[in-house]
Amino acid sequence: MEIPQSIIAQMNQWRRDFHAHPEVGWTEFRTASKIAAYLEEQDIDILLGKEVISENRMGLPSQEQLQKSYERAIKEGADTKYASHFEGGYTGVVATIPGDLPGPTVAFRFDIDALPIFESIEKKHLPLAQGFSSIHDGEMHACGHDGHAAIGLALATILSQNRSSIEGVVKIIFQPAEESVRGAKSMVEAGVVEDVDYFLAMHIGTGVPENTVVCGADGFLATTKIDVEFSGMAAHAGAYPEEGRNALVAAAQAVIAMQGISRSSLGDSRINIGTLHAGSGRNVIADHAKLQLETRGINTVVNTYMYEEVIRITEGIAQMYGVTATHSIVGEANSASSSERLVTLLTEAANKSGIETVIPRENFAAGSEDATYFMEAVQEQGGYASYSVFGTELAAGHHHEAFDFKENVMEQALHVLTSALLTIYQKERE
Amino acid sequence: MEIPQSIIAQMNQWRRDFHAHPEVGWTEFRTASKIAAYLEEQDIDILLGKEVISENRMGLPSQEQLQKSYERAIKEGADTKYASHFEGGYTGVVATIPGDLPGPTVAFRFDIDALPIFESIEKKHLPLAQGFSSIHDGEMHACGHDGHAAIGLALATILSQNRSSIEGVVKIIFQPAEESVRGAKSMVEAGVVEDVDYFLAMHIGTGVPENTVVCGADGFLATTKIDVEFSGMAAHAGAYPEEGRNALVAAAQAVIAMQGISRSSLGDSRINIGTLHAGSGRNVIADHAKLQLETRGINTVVNTYMYEEVIRITEGIAQMYGVTATHSIVGEANSASSSERLVTLLTEAANKSGIETVIPRENFAAGSEDATYFMEAVQEQGGYASYSVFGTELAAGHHHEAFDFKENVMEQALHVLTSALLTIYQKERE
Amino acid sequence: MEIPQSIIAQMNQWRRDFHAHPEVGWTEFRTASKIAAYLEEQDIDILLGKEVISENRMGLPSQEQLQKSYERAIKEGADTKYASHFEGGYTGVVATIPGDLPGPTVAFRFDIDALPIFESIEKKHLPLAQGFSSIHDGEMHACGHDGHAAIGLALATILSQNRSSIEGVVKIIFQPAEESVRGAKSMVEAGVVEDVDYFLAMHIGTGVPENTVVCGADGFLATTKIDVEFSGMAAHAGAYPEEGRNALVAAAQAVIAMQGISRSSLGDSRINIGTLHAGSGRNVIADHAKLQLETRGINTVVNTYMYEEVIRITEGIAQMYGVTATHSIVGEANSASSSERLVTLLTEAANKSGIETVIPRENFAAGSEDATYFMEAVQEQGGYASYSVFGTELAAGHHHEAFDFKENVMEQALHVLTSALLTIYQKERE
Amino acid sequence: MEIPQSIIAQMNQWRRDFHAHPEVGWTEFRTASKIAAYLEEQDIDILLGKEVISENRMGLPSQEQLQKSYERAIKEGADTKYASHFEGGYTGVVATIPGDLPGPTVAFRFDIDALPIFESIEKKHLPLAQGFSSIHDGEMHACGHDGHAAIGLALATILSQNRSSIEGVVKIIFQPAEESVRGAKSMVEAGVVEDVDYFLAMHIGTGVPENTVVCGADGFLATTKIDVEFSGMAAHAGAYPEEGRNALVAAAQAVIAMQGISRSSLGDSRINIGTLHAGSGRNVIADHAKLQLETRGINTVVNTYMYEEVIRITEGIAQMYGVTATHSIVGEANSASSSERLVTLLTEAANKSGIETVIPRENFAAGSEDATYFMEAVQEQGGYASYSVFGTELAAGHHHEAFDFKENVMEQALHVLTSALLTIYQKERE
């Protein structure tokens, strides 16, 4: 498939527009609206909002935050025709492009959310220098999802202009809330990949060098993100210490106990209590404490073991200290491995695309990604799934305030993905 | 001494003005300026700023906060002639009223700071109903120090108008930053009570019933207020957990260890870690944690024992976890007991003042007060010191957003204090 | 009452015989048999075994230990006529001496058990030098109860020989298992003091100087002695760590949590986990842990607070770690205060007895004694109770392997106690 | 090489003799003496005692225990001609059999120590039924080292009778103290394998089925066995709790902190505090605590990380609690992997030996073995090393009181090992 220069130029524009208007998970009202509007302009069928997102969403912001972000999106040009579908945090879009010929259903997935980070204001930071840095204080595209969204739009455009080459159906999935691994599960639950035979997820950067593509990035850890809160009873620490029920001490003891959950012989595990906030004043027995934590495991069995220990500890601590404990899962992802068939196809496609270095598989152990939900779902129904990484030079690491990537990686990705689609068709026919 | 009705009226006005413009410890720029200006108007000698406050001040707010509060004070009518003396957090004033006759030096101490509390906005809250509630968001006179300052001004006025009755010298001390027991030590270090023979501190409320005065409130616990910070090293919790140095876990372990400091057979002790804030993100090994805590003891020996254990634990934890620890004392008070001679004098004076119930001594164990610094200093140089409490009905407990007291208690205090002064002179002459 | 020199000589012999044959709590088979046999020889009525000890006994040794000690006692000359009543650990005796005249019931209580200590083998240790040191490895009268038992026998002898002077009834209570505060409760439950009007307990030594008597020793802390055991599941620590349920870690966490139970504003409290034994091998997840601990409190309310927190923690820990926890109370004593009336009587009697220094009351805070069970029971039924201490020079502190006292203190005690009895009668008649 | 039936019979007898006289690590006085005496009878050169064991020995028993075991060995027939060389715990023997032809130096290693376990007294336990169960209370060959020692003796006998077939030199190493991974390091330090080209270690059982041999058992975890002791200061828990320095609480906190050492991204790690013993009495602040613990790691880097954290924690805890801490390494082993060349040779030899199932390599992850010290030393000097396992049916698992194996596995091992030697020669000549 031809990739016209105009599409490349537009892809870069989209990316910069998204970069300037970053929206964190479940608040991608403007981003999703722009995507939806553009796709309809191209006569591409779309599903959006509740059609592609289930009601059950992990780590949803407060109604107040959702509302505030929604209003900002409208103010910044989101067409209410689309935005209203996303209201309340249903910020997903799925484009469907049926081909002229019969064939498999192939899905490409792009995540579109930003991070709660203040973007760098150093002069040498390119987005600032070139005038497209974030206009939203405390929000930033510091992981490249602005690029992902732009690639997805470009891919949709090209494919819709080449329907005669398409065999079967192509779906382009624009997923919200990948950060903190929240959004994928809701799209899977909404049935988005129920009919999918081939599923391709991708990422740019992540330490892979420029002009390099990893066709099968493996080893994602299964993970659960948990918020735990302890509520006790306040009391004056000097006058009536015995009348308090100390949530701060309970939380400290919980931290220590969770940190000490036994290793598993079944494989790698992780536990991290990332934040702890407790107490209101120095001379008051603390009546409230909140922990944000996560477990990980080489697979779901190990991660579940870790999770269950966390819950057991939480409940035991509550009893020990006469406090109440609540916990909620605010994010979740599985482990996953790319399907051999698809890795082989991608390797072949990447080699044809002229990328210098093509690595069939590499282990990205210790990170987590919720694309794994899609991958697992597709593999379980007999399909093939893969996760690829397109290398590029980074100005600073992912999630850093000075993060930036070289935009030409988007074009490389576009070449490989379109080429992969044709390779899939070719193999299907063999 | 006569107490004209006009003074009572003015005292209530002062109190309401201070109540409407609360300023937390070391930022009492407007309050201290108004006090200074009024005293000079009355031809009363004053010392202010660095003359009465040493450079060493515990729990000083940041320069930025000091500056912001200073500017607000100017905007709200603080005369820069006075305010400039207080700049940077030297917000104390001492009035000196020499009498016509020779005699002892008698000091009265009034604290003038507010609390970091949002004042109630319930309609039934009297300061709101009557239009003098706080105009400063997040600051409130919720402990009665607005009343204390007003009593101090009224007392100075009356005494300056009755110099012929004064034998020796009277000093009226307006102390900043009593909350969190910070200000008194700096005034003692500045020499404010070096020449004082009789020292009288007082408080309104504190659970004592209306029409009741406690002449010698004893049993204050010695206390030290400490901030502890741990700094470690961040790392990705999934990818490189072993590279982090976990300040959150260190802090949790410190909490547990401090909470477990052994009881002392030498008397009551307390430990409270009131707040703990640690970590930046769920998937990052926390590189920072901050604890606000306090120790108490029936006397300095026991409090010092508790304090030293806290420091020992802090340093041991730092070594255990390979993190660095810093700690700073942000408040301190001693235990103290009222001098028998002064309690007897006050009891006599109170009985003469027509207050219904006069309690010579009562134990206020478990609270802390930095007036104890003055008391200890005066007693050590052979003088007499006391702490009295004037009962009143409270709308809600001290430090509560709906705190309020019945203003007539101020008049009662004024009567007892002036009467006490004359009783002191009478006994001195015997 | 006359105290013949022959009784003094015999008292010393008894003491040395008991000292040479020490028996720890609930195994005083020989001691109690000797006491019973001697009393019957003197025609004194006795109750023994289950007549004076309830079935419910705290901290009872194993059946095996009881049996072994019983057999040893028989071998060492205990008459089975008496010993069989004590079998199984019912090792109490109560002598009853009715007087010829009507009057109150007065009880004297003496504890008779030894400690699990190896007696000193240094030549200068007087019991060794004079040939009456313990012949039981690992058992020793290191607290003076050998002396107490001897005083009790002498007192019974004298009183039975002076029935004409006795008004009402005298009871002499020989109590087992005072160490670890176990025995008194069982005697109270058996009804031993149900009819008692005056109750006098005593101790020798305890730091009181020679020729000094404290008539009312107050301030005993209420205490509960608790054993806690955690049972988990063993697993190979290298191969299957996740399959274990770690009782050692559970116990460690329990220790830390119990140590951190909040102070109480209601008064002094204590917690001590004195021993912890856990685990079977270095490379095995520990499946068992045992803690021996105690709580104390200035009164029953505070001690109960501490106890309940311990139980709460124990149960919470069990849940946290998926282990099972059991706990048992193995000792218990109350706080108690001597009755004013009896302290006055004793002071008068002591003054008449020619003892140099007579101290009416002294606070022995921080220790515990189960005589308090008798004291509380008698006071609750309207009677009077006291605890006196007879000073003496000690070779080494109580519970030390070189403990020894000057035997003349026994004669002093005998004088004061007989004198007290007569003083009681005199006051009753007034 | 022919293996005469008489040797098989004798091998079984040796095994049963060793089984009846088990000796734990560093006290194999009788076992080593019998081995030495027999070998000299066969005109085989031996080195023994300090010639093959360095002075530095981990986990050495007390002098008293060594002496007691030594005397028992003499009483049970150990010839003092040999035993005296082993006195003090130098219980190793190395046989050297030079061949008639030139060639490589090949070493076989057999461990000879027993375990501190009481052997089963159930009638169905075969060693009991057949009259060769342990006559040493609390010591038992529950891991098969009795069989290992017997195989070593049989192998030495056969080889010494076939010197014409030997090319180069064969060394048969009889190693003490393999349990708790203590003995190998001392033999390596004594230079026992300095000249070795091929090193073969073996084990029977370990879950491998009967008639099966694993030629290269890989994946041993590096491990360090550590004893930690805390010494504090005792104090009466009721009277002077603040005067104690609590070693029990320090130990509990250390347990919790060690249990919480962060996972490593570099690979599997383990921590286990297997035993904890602390305190002397319920009402005494504990002045002593002892922990027995172990760390493990997928390799030396990870194990060293774990070890260093343990030491850091130990030292920090000492500072926190004002106690002193000491630690000592009482065992150590590396991770190791069998050399491919030797695994191939062994596989070939095993196939020729008629064993049903031959598994070239299997991962025995999570266990530890100090043969790894020999393996690493030989591999580092350019030689080849392997660890094989000969399957057999077990009556109960290793280290269980009812452990027993089918003796025919010893004959199988003998066949494979002699065959392997010839295969080595054959390959060396190619």
C-alpha cells in the first residue's frame, strides 16, 4: 500500500495537536471527539462511548474531575455531537473498515491517554521550542500515546482509501486509560475483540534503539493496582491516647507485612506500596490512612497469590487495630506472550519494510500493559496476538517531564503495520 | 482599680477584629502591628520584633509563606511603621508600664496566634451570625487567643491609666506562636522575663465551667514536636525494585518502632506519630517520607528519654534501609507547676472578685503549653509563676471549627488580674 | 503472747528443711505434707487439697511434671497419708484454730512455693556453707517463701497453745504457686476466705531495710500472664516458600504490635513479651511459635485494656498470616490497697513490738502479688485486708541464685503478727 | 570394568554399618576412620584430616560436642591410628589411585555426614526391621549419605583392582558436613581439586524415579546460612522497663525487616528466618535473642545482595534498639551448572549402563548443595564438572525420620560411574 506524503504530514500535525491537549485516562473527551469526527469525515464506520466501553471501569476519576475535563474539552473545540457519547468517562472509539474481499478480522490497537505530569519548561524541550507543548497544567503526553493515536488515524485513513486490498475486516481500536492499566478490560468486556482473528498492539520507544523493531515483546507481568484505606478514630494524643483507633499505625504495620509477603517458587513476583498518606495533625491519633499499592506476578497465578495475601493482610490489620479497612482494584493487567505465527509474520513484514534491525522477540519483563487483556481474549478464542515495539531516540525516558521522541518513528510503524496486514492476508491464502 | 465600661466595650471590639483577621504562628503581622500601634497611642513604652524575639525560632514557616502573610497584613491595614519590625517572623510585642512607686516586676503573658483551621460556615455559628468570622481561608481563632490579646490590651490600658497604683514595673507580654509550643522559648531567650519577679499566664475555657477560675493549673506534660524525613532512592517497582532505597518502608518501620518505645517507670509518657506522607506514585519505590510526631513526658527527664529513643530509632532506621534521615525540633515545652505563693495570692484575689467558684489548683495533665518556658525561667531566678484558667461556656471544643466562647469571661479575667496585682503589692509590703 | 525460744529454734529448722527441698508452684507435695503432718501432730484442724483449692488452676505444670515431683516428694519422706490429697497439684493447706472466746475471723496467709532457679554454688553462699542449700537441681527458694512457711507453722503452734487468748477463729493459709501469681485465685474460689473479717498477708525483704516494717504495702499492679501460640504450616524455604504459613513472622509482627499498644491516660500500664521461641530449622518455614507475655495496669481497668488489646492483636495476626492462634491465661493478680483500719492496727502493734522503724504505708508500684485476690475478696465482703513487709538484709536480690535473708526477721514478724492479732481483738471490743 | 557380586554385597554391608552409626557434620570420626582403615587395607593411598580440610570450617560444633562424639567413635571401634587425624573436626578423607597409563585427573565426590534427626521407631521402617537403624539418639542418615559413602568405597575398591584400565589419576573424595553446606569449601581451600580435570558429584533419590538417572542436575541456588545474635540489657518489666534494652523486640523487628527485603529483578531470591529464640522469663526485658536464617539467590550476585541487606538490617537494628549484634556465616554454597561436555559423556555412559530412563539435564532449582564449590573451582581452572542424580523409590522424603531407599540404586550408580570414567578416557583419546 502506498503511503502518501500528505498523510505523513497530517499524522505529525495530529500528534502535535494531541500533544498540546493531553487528557489523562477516562477524560480523553477532546482527543476521542477529534478522532471520531475525523473518521466520520472519511466515511469510516465508528462505534463509540458505551458501544465500546463497559460500565465497569477501574480507576475512574471523580464525577467532579470528569465534568471539569469535559467542559474544558468543549471549550477547546470538541464537537458535542461526539463528546456527549463520551460523557462520564466512556472515551473509546473503534473504527471498522470492511474490505471488498472476504478474509480474517484484523485489529490494531492504539492507546490515547496522557499522564498527570507537568511538562518541562526548559527551552531545549522540543515541544516547547516548536510551540506544541501541553496547554494543560499537570497533564502531558509523556509516554508517546499522542503518537500512537496519530498512527492509528493515519492507518485508518490509508486503509479506508485501499478497501480493494482489504480482505475481511480491519478494526482500529482507540483505547482510553492505558496508564495504570485500566482501559483495556472495559473494551474487552464490551466485546470489542470478540470477532477478531489477528490482534496487533504496538508501542514506540521503551528503550529500543532507532531503526529497530521488536516484533514480539514478551514478558509483561500480570499486575493489580489496589487502593487500601484504613479508618480509625481520632483522639487527643496527649489527653486520651487509649481512646483512639490509630489508622496510621495500622497502615505502617500493613506496609511492613505486605512488603514481607513470601516469594513464590512459581516465578517472579513484586509488591510495592507506592504512596502512604495518613493523619491530620501531630497531636491527634490519626483516624485515616490511604495506601496506593500494586502487586505483580510472572503470570496470573503468581499475581493472584500476591493479591490475595495483600487482602488477607488488610483484613487482619483491620481486626488487629480495631479499624475498618476498604480496598478497591483500580487497575489490572495480565501477563501475555505474542503468538508465534504473528511474530513470524511481523518479522517478515518488518524485514520487507527496510527497517535496519528486526528483532523477532524480546523479553520486556517487569513492565505491565493492559493490551494483554485484548491479547489473552483473542488467543483464547483461537486467534493470534502480538505486541511490537518501534525503536526511536528519546529526549528523556518515558514518564519524564522532558520526554520526546523522533516523529519519523511513526512513519516506520505505519509501513510495518500496513505491510504486516498484507502479509497476514498472503499467509491466510496459503 | 476601676474598669470603665468603655474599656470592656473596646475589649470586645478588639477581640472581634482579631477574630476576623486570624494569623497563624510567626505570621501575626497585622495582629502585632495593631497591638503596637494602639499601645503607642496610649503612650505606653513598647519593645517589639527582634527586641523581644530571638533569632532561633522553632517551626518557622517558609520565607514564601511569611512574605505572603506579611503582604496580606499590609493590605489589611497594618501600619508599616510597626509591621516592618515583625518582618520575617519576629511577631512579638512587650509593653512596659513603670509605676510611680517602687516595687516588684510583674509580668502578664497573652498569646496572640490563630490556628490553621477553616472556620465553620454554619449559620448558628455566632461569629458568622454577627459578622466577625475569619476572612482568612484556612485560618481561625479556634482557641481563644483573640480574647487573650484583647484582655492584654485592656489590661495595659487600665494600668497605664492607674500608674499611681502601680508599684514597681508591669510588663504585658504579647507572645506569638503558642500553638505547637513554639514562641515562648524565643522570648525567654531574648531576655523578656530576666527581670521578672511575678509571672502570670492565663487561658480561657479548656473545659472549666462558667463563673469558675482555676488559680493554679498544673500538670502540663513536657513535650517535643519533631519532624522526621527519610530520603531514599526511587526506582521502577516492577523493573528494578532492588535498585530503590525505600523511604516509605523505612518510615513505616520507624512508626512501628517509635510506637513501641518502652513505658517508663518514672511517670507518664506519650508518643504520637500524627502524620505520615510518603511516596510519589504507585509503581515507584518511594524516595521520600515525612513524619510529624511528638513526645511527651510527666517531666523533662521522661520526655527527654522519649525524645532520645525517637532519635536513636530514626538513625538506626536510616542505616537499616540505606536511606538518609533528618530530624528537626519544631516545638518544645516543659512541664511546670504554679508557685504556691502566687496561687494563694490569686485565690485571694479571685475570691474578692466575686467569681462564684474559685479552685486553687487543678491538674491539667496531658496537655502542653509553652508558657512553661516563662514559668521555669522565672522560678529558677527566684520568682513566682502561675497559670490560671478562666471558665466559660464553649460553643464547641478548642481547635474545633465551631469553637466560640462567651465574651463576658474576658471581663472576669480583667477583674481577677487587676485584683491579683494589687494583692501582690499588698503582700510584698507585709 | 509468749514466744518460747524453742519455737524460734524450730522455726529456723523448718525454714532450712524447706530451703533444702524447694518445690515450684503446684508441686509443693513434700512441703505441704510436712506442714499438714506437723499441724495434725499439734491437734490443729486442717483442710487440705481439693478442700482449699478449686479445680481451676492457672499455669498448672504438665501431668508428667506433677507426677515426677510427686514421686520425688514420696522418696524424700512425704507421708502418703497427706501427700495423696495434694496429688495432681492441689497443694494447699489451711489450719483453723477456734478460740475459747467469741470474736472475728482473722486469716494470715503464707506462700510456700519455690522458683525454677539453680541455687548458687559459691562457697560464700550461706545455705551452701551451712549445708541446707537446695538438693533439687533447678529449683530454689530464692524469694523467701521457705521463711514464710516456717513463720506460718510457728504462728499456728503459738496460737494453738494460747487458745484462751483467741477470740473468734484464726485461719492460717498456706498457699501454693504464688510465683507467677497463680495460686491465690484458686483458694479464693474454693471459699477459703469467705468467712474472714481480717486478712493479713506479708513478705520478708523486698528492699525494705533491716529492723523496719511497712504495715501497708500498696500499689501492686494488676497483671495478667498470657501464653500465646501460633501454628502455621511448614514448607521448604528454598523450594516452596509460598506454601508455608509462617508462624515465626506472625509472632514477630505480634510482638511489634503488642509492644506498640497505646499508653492509657487512666494510669500506668506495662506490656512485656518476655520470651519467644519459634521454628524448627533454618531452611524450613516455621510452623510454630510461642510467646510468654504479661500485661500490667495501675488497676484492673487499665490491665484489662492492655489484655484486650493483646487478644485483639493475636486474633488479627492469625487472620493476617493465615495461621491459627491460641492463648491462655497462666497467671493473674489484681491491684489492691491495704485497709486503713488494719494499717492503723498494724502500725500500733509494730510500734509495741520494738521494731526500730515502722512505716505505715509505702507504694510498691510495679510489682504484682496474688495476695491481692484474697485482699479484694475480703474487702468486698466488708472485711479488712493488709499486706506488710518485714525488712531484712539480703545477700542478693529476690530471684537471684545467691538470694538469702537474715533469719532473725522471722522472729520479728512473729512478734508483730501475734501482737497485731491481740490489737485487733482489743479494737473489736472497743 | 567388571563389578564382582562380592563388592555389591560388601557395599550393602558398609551402607548398613554407616547407617547404624550416623555422625553429624564435622563429627564423622568413626565413619572417616572406617573409610581410611579399609582403603589402606586395599593398599590405596590416602590423605586425611588437615591434609584435606582447611582450618576454616563453617558451622563447627562446640569443642565439647566434638570431644563427646570423638570419644563415642573410639568406643564404637574407630582405630585411633586414623581417628586422631580427624580430632577437632577434620573429618575428610581423599583416596588417590594412579593408573598405569597417562591421562586426566578425574575426581568423584561422596558426602558422608548424617542429620540431627531421631530415626523412626515404627516397626515397618526397614532399617529397624532389619536391625541396622541408628544407635545414636538424635542422629540419623536421613539423606542417603550412608549410601554415598558406601558407593565411594566400592568404587575405590574396583578401580584399585583395575589400575591397568586407569589413565591418569582417580581421586575419591569423602567429604564431611555437606548438610547445611559447610564442608566442601574447606576441602577446596585445602587444595583437594587443584589438579582435577573432571569432577563428578552425585546424589541418590531427590524425587527422581527408580531406574532413572539425571546426568546434569542444574539450578542449585547460591545460599548463605547466617546466625545473628542480639544482646541487650535485662530489667524488671514491671518495675524498670525503661532501663532494659530489649533484644527480643529488636529481633522481632529484624525478622520483619529481613522478610521485607525487596525482590530483585536479577532473578530468584529467598530469605528465611527459620528459628528465633529470645528471652529468659516472662517478667524480664529480654537481653538475648538468636536467629538462624538463610538467604538464597539464583546466582552469587543475587545471594550477595540478599546477604548484604541482612547485614545492613542487623546493624541498623542494633543502633535502633541500643543493643549489640553479632553475626556469623555458618554455611555457604554457590549456584552451579554441569559442564556440557561431561553431561554428554555421562549421558552416553548411562545409556550404555542399561538404565531405563536417562535424562541429560534437569533443573533442581530451589535446593542448595556445596558440591557447587568443587564444581566452580574445577570449571574455573578449565576442567569439567557435573552433578548427577540416581533415582530410587523412597520410603519417605529426604530429612524425614522414616527416610529409606532401595539399595539396588547403589549398584546402578556404580555401573554408571565406572562406565563414565571409561567414556571420559575414550573421549580424551579422540
